[in-house]
Amino acid sequence: MAESAHQPLRLVLDTNVVVAGLLWIGPPRRLLQAATEGEVELFTSAVLLDELAHTLGYSKFDKRIEAFGTSIAALVAQYTALVSLVAPASAPRVVANDADDDHVIAAAVAARAELIATGDRKHLLPIGTHQGIAIITAREIVERLEARGKT
């Protein structure tokens, strides 16, 4: 079968994955490319976009953003153009010790996402799955895409 019959994977990316994808080469960047190519559909919420802008404002990213000749606003706009916005009704407490991560899960539930990509080994990855949504690393998602016959 020459044409792929796969539906795009529905994903929510944790902010750490988005920052890595925007500023470095690696699996998170590959997920952003997959969204551009229609292999995945990315979803986020207003709260997560605010968190992205806030996180990109950390001084540790200044040199990297400057090296790309871009700005926080441009990076947020670039990501916003790739995602569909969802409005979770609420963010129930799911993640012990990190209420910010509840917003990632709430966005995934609202988006009916299949997967959450995160690098958060302390809070999110140990949960493993929530309401049938697997919580895995960006690398694992890239491996799943490659296993689907996309290269």
C-alpha cells in the first residue's frame, strides 16, 4: 500500500519538549516537523502557551534565542501556528507536587489526545497513563512514527 492510511497521532507536548524542539535538534524538533508534515496533530491550551512564553523568558535560554536571531514572541507564534487550541473545562489535580503539570493532562484530555510527550521524569513520566492517554518521551513518539513506516 503506497498511501499511508494512518490518522495523524494526536499529541500534547509538555513545555519542556516544546522548548527543546524550538531551540535544539533532536526528537522534540522531529515532533514539530511531524506536525508540519501532517504526521501528528498538536494540541495545547492558553495556559500552556503562557507557560511556554514564561519558560522561554528564562535567562538560561537568552543566548540560544539570540543565536537563532529570533525572539520569544516569534518562537511562541511559530509554535502557535502548529497547534490547535483546546479549552479544558478544568485542570483536576492529577500530578502530585506539580500543579503546572495538571494543565498538560487537562489539555490532553480536552484534545482527546493519544499521547503526551514530556521530559519530566520526576512528575509526569512516572504516571505512565491517564484516562487512556500514554505519557511518554519525545524519543518514544518518534520511534512510534518511524514504526508506522514514516521516515
